[in-house]
Amino acid sequence: MDRDGNVRFAVSHLFENSVMDVVNTDNHLYYFCLREISPEVEEAGRSILQAFDIRERFFHIELFKSHKDGRIIALEVNMRPPGAWMTDAINFAYDVNIYKEWASMVVHNEVGGPYEGKYYTGYASRKNHKHYAHSHEDIYREFGGKIVSYDEIEEVFSRAMGNSAYQFRSPELSEVRDIRGYIQQEEG
């Protein structure tokens, strides 16, 4: 958001499993940075921003879609960048330096663009206590050109984010889903 309360850059991530469930079951985390924002999510987000009169902030809003009636429901609004490598996911999906854009907005009230999503970016964690069908080397052999980042996760964050994680991208959401499945496929 700029100083006048205008949205200057917006992006949407999709979590198909809740972080609470990931932590409670010590399971995998994965999410996707999308190339486009669905109209219903954009409408909900803009309504929330207007209600709070947000200005000059890097923020993220967490929403979920009710399985019962399809309503978009706000969970929380945070006046900070999102965690879990999501700023990096934005950079990889939009071929942008979101940190530079944020600094430009704060200092000059300007953001470049408009930026279009070129890729879907995926995040897939792995847990040390699980046994995987594919090794780290297998993953790079199969998808090396699509992997944009890999790292070990600090122990304090590992229950939610995994012990290690990959980020990867493709112009096709189906391929990003396939890569996620391959990375997290367990033996048996």
C-alpha cells in the first residue's frame, strides 16, 4: 500500500493444508504462489484494507474459504511481510525484487510495474522423521531446471516449515503440483 492507501502490488498464495494441522500432526507444509488473484479473494482483501484504512504498509491478509458455503472468511491481518519464504516466492513468480519495490514505495511512494505473474511458485517441505521415495539428488536430476531454492530450516521453525524445503516454479500450476508431490512422496 502506498501513502495514499492505494494497492501498488498484490499477489495471492494458496495453502491447501492449514499450518495448524501441519504443526499438530508434524506433517508437510506446502503452498503455491499464484500468477493471478481470484476475484473473490481480491474483493475481500480490498474491503479489509479499506475498513482498516491501511497506508504505506507491506501487509498480508490470511483468508480461508468455507467448505460449508464457499464464503471467504478473514482469519487475520498482519502489518508485515508474510513468512515461510513467501516474499521469495513472489520474486520467483513475478521476476521482481519485492524488497527493492517495498523500499522504493517507502522512500519515494513509487512501485515499478505493473508486474504480471509469469510462473506459479511452489514451496514443499520435508521432515527428518519421514522416509522419502526420492532423494535430494533424484529431485535435482528430475526437476533441477525448475528448482529455484533449497535450504535447511532452523530448528525453531521446523515443526511448521519442515526441516528442509524446496522452492520451484513453472508456468503451469499442474507441473508445480507434480513437483510438490514428487518431493514429498513417501516410501511405501
